[in-house]
Amino acid sequence: MPINPEYATAYIRYQTYGKTFTPEEGLKQGTIFPELRDHWVN
């Protein structure tokens, strides 16, 4: 984040990509990012 952020401006941290699902598994899981998978839904 900037030291003096401006009002009404979105600041989003850069995401570091780790492990990803294969395209086939991503279709089954609904995402290719394991961190975004909802563990409460099968």
C-alpha cells in the first residue's frame, strides 16, 4: 500500500500464484486456484 493513499481509489495487493489445478480438475472444482475452493461444498 502507498504511504499516502488517495481517497476513493482501490488498492489491491498483488497475488502470488502457487499451486493450480489442471484444467480438467478446475472445471470439476469450479476454480483453478485451490485457495478459492469452497471446502463446505462437494
